[in-house]
Amino acid sequence: MQANDYSQHILWSRQLTGGRPLHALSGLPRDQAAMVGARLLTGTTVCLLAVVATAGDPLLVALAVCVLASSTTAATLQWEQRRTQIALVEALVAGLLVGVSAAQFSDAVAYCLVPPFVAGLAGRWAPIAVAIGIQFVCINLLTLPELTASSLQGRLELSLPWLIISFGVAALGHFLTRSPEAPSVGGDDTGYESARHLLAQLRTVARRLSAGLDPVGIAQQMLAEVDTRNEVALAVVLARSEGGSLQPLAEQGDGAARELTADDPIVMDAWTDESAVQRPSGAAGSPRYIRLALPLQVGVRVIGVLVAETSRSLSGDELTALRQALSEHCVRLDTAMLFDEVRSLATAEERRRLAREIHDGIAQEIASLGYLVDGMVADPAGASRDDLQQLRSELTRLTNELRLSIFDLRTEVSPTASLGAVLSDHVRLIGSRSGMTVHLSLAEGTKRLPVQTETEILRIAQEAITNARKHSGGRNLHVSLAVEAPHARLVVADDGRGLAIARDDSFGMRTMRERADRVGATLRVRDKVSGSSGVEVILILEDRRKQPRLSTQHSFDYIA
């Protein structure tokens, strides 16, 4: 009876943590790992005390404690936002259970440490006090067979030391949520602060990595590692993609990715069993190979499978040595793929902007050149010198557009190149290649804006200058920039045909407004209100508590 109940608790522990309690806890956020670990440790302690107990019927009580711990853990993981309410319900049930079973198994009172600790993980003191109060009332008042001085004194002697200790344990849980490294449960600003902290760490660590952060290069190193230990005919590294499917990342041998696919049963066996699999391969009468599938693991997570066809099977010791050799590469590969995903998210907006710019700009102009060439091909005899000259001039103009677009992409601010210096170089090039006369006025103070803010202002200026160059038809472009951190004012104006009908839904307009919103600036696009016709793009970044005081210490005008 005792062995069966104890085995029941061990089975519950393994089901809760996937058969690897310590490894599974390391993959959870800190507060969840602390919650699961506290219930697992306390439940195991109660079971061990029940096994060695000699009086009463402790195993039934220990089994009830295990059921309580498992059900509240599952509920907390399912409904994370209701963690505090679940902890208070757990305090009520635990208090009643300990009070009712005090005569049979008084050691079950050790579980009273858990509900206050879980309540403390919420980061507030009130739930801690409520959880301790509920348990005090349930143990010392509600479950007493008779309310006498002697029985009350016995219950207080049993419960008070544990309830006092539970307050200290709850304070520890409260401290875990207040620690800078601990993730918090709420607040978009807190999420951004955590992301900023992690990205800063990533930047520092990435500069020190010897193997780099190229997933394909790391996968090729893994294939080379396998090839040095056994002659390999074909090999491929299959990595888990964002959609959850296994995709080839690197291959060795002609057609390896076609022959060794994720649909092969040996791949699924290695993935699900998390162990190496070897099977004969090849049709009868053809050269026989051994197909080997090795799961690529980081902790308890499988991130991919390495599949290879070798000339011989590997022994158990050789497989163990090979997997140990690949384990370091697995950590590198997982890190590289994670970095690749972060980089993809960070550049998604810029890729969309480039795609729209190419589609609406260069692609349309190339299509118009195609129509011109089609006309010349359809009537070669009628093709005149003027048509050829027009084609040549269009090609020259398109080449200039491409060069300007590439220059836009390469232009960026840095700790050594301020916004004013970069913008000056940019408008100087525009003036020399666009045919417009560019008037630049700069006024920069001694303090700079953050590099991220300067980058957004530069991209807004580039978009406004590009629109004026392509669509205004004007001869003059006026660019004015005044910066004294935390204030800035940018004005881009032309003397062209004007806005006509304003299009707030255009892609360029929407992009400029989104960039302005990201730095907390105000953007206005309007027809010029004085002087000649044209368009003004005005960007104002200011601290609303003060009026901007813009120094002219580094001010100058430039006319191209």
C-alpha cells in the first residue's frame, strides 16, 4: 500500500515535468519554475514523511496533498492571470486538509508553506496576508473537534511555527518578482524594458562569439564533425522552422536534401524518441548504407535532426561520443536561429518598405522601358535616332535612381557621424544628381539626440526629399534642420506643383507618420502657406514642458 501510493506521487511528478523535473523547470520563466518547484518539493517531502510515519493513516493524507499540488499547478499554468486566486483557494483547501488530518498525520502541515509562497510571486503583500490568515482560521478554528483552551493550544503549537516560517518563504517569493532578472507579468512598458535589457546583452555577447551567428555555417560545421568520425555519403541538417516543420539547413553530397527528407520515418522516430536511430538503407542488389538520424537537442528541447548515410553502423559508445561532440554545436545553432528570427522581425518593416518602393518606382520604370523596346522591335524600320536617344536617357535616369536608392540604404547615423553631418552628405549628393538646387540650413547644439531617434528623423528626411525629387517638378529644395537635444525641428520644402489632393493613406506618408510616432514627434505635410507654390514637410520633436532653445553655434547654409 505504501509503495503504491509513493509510486503514484513519483508518477505525478514525472508527468508534471515531462519525466525530467530539473531540466523542465529550467525551461520555464523564473516565477513559474519557482511555483512548480515549491509544490513538487513540498509534495515529495510530505510523501517521504508519510512513508516513514508509523502512526495513523498518513498515506491517504499524503496522496490528497499530491492531488492538491498537481491540480493547482495545472490550473496555474493554464490560467496564469488567476494565479493569486488559485493560491487563495489552495490555502483554503490545504488548511482544511491539515486541520482535519492533524490527529492522523500532523506532518502534512509542512504544505502550508506553499500557498503563501505562490501568493508572494504575485509581487503584492496583501495576498500573502490573506493566504496565511485563511490557513490560520482553517487549522486553528474551523476544524477543531471542540473549541477548548487545551485543544486550541495544541493546534497553535502545531501550526504557528509553520505559519511564521511561511511568511518568510512568501517574502522570498515576493523578492523573486522584484529582482531585475525576473520577468514581470504585466505592462507593455515592462515588456519593452525586458526586451531592451536582453537585446543589449545579446549585442555584447554576439561580439564575443567565435563561431558567429550564421545558422548555415554552424550546420555545416556539424556535418563536418560527423564526417570526421565516420565516412559519410550523404548528410543533411534538418532544423525546425517558424511554422514547426523540419526544413533542410545544410547538406553534404549531391541530392542529400532530396534523399534525406523530414518525411522519412527514421527522422520522426529520432525526433519523438529523442535518441539516435540507425537502419539499413538501399534497395536489394545496390550498395548498402546505414541511415543514421541524430536528434539535435538543447536541454530537453529538440531543435532539429541530423540525418546521414554512412558506410557502417556506429556502436553505442561511438554514438554517445558523437552526440556529446554535437551538443556544443547544438547550442550555437539554436542561438543562431533565434538571432536570425529576431533579426528577421527587426528588418520586416524595412523589407516591406523596400518592396513597395521597388514595385512603385524602379519596377514601373523598367516596365515602361519594356514598352518602348517593344515598340522599336515591332517596327524596326521606323525606329529613329530620337527613339534610341530617349531609351538611352531613360536608362541613364534609371541608373541614377538606383544609385540614389542604394545611397539611401547605406546612409546611416552612428556615434561618430551625427544627424546633421549625414543629412549634409545626403543632400549634397541629391543636389549633384537630381538637377534640383538644394538649400540646406543646419543648427546643431552641443548635445545629440539618441542614435535611434536620429535614424528615424533621417529616414523621414530621406522619404520627404525623395518625394520632392520624384514628384514635385520643382527646381529648388529647401532642407532645414535644428537640433538641441531633446528638441529637433526638420523642414523639407520644394517649389513644385503642390499636393493637389493630399493622400494620407499613401505608403510613404504612412511610413513617415509611423516613424514620427515612434520617437514622439509631430509630423505635418501641407502646401506651402507663403511664397511660391510647393509642399512643406515639417517634423517637430519637443519636450512639451519647455520651449526649444536652438543654438546657432554650429549653423551654416549650403547651396548646391
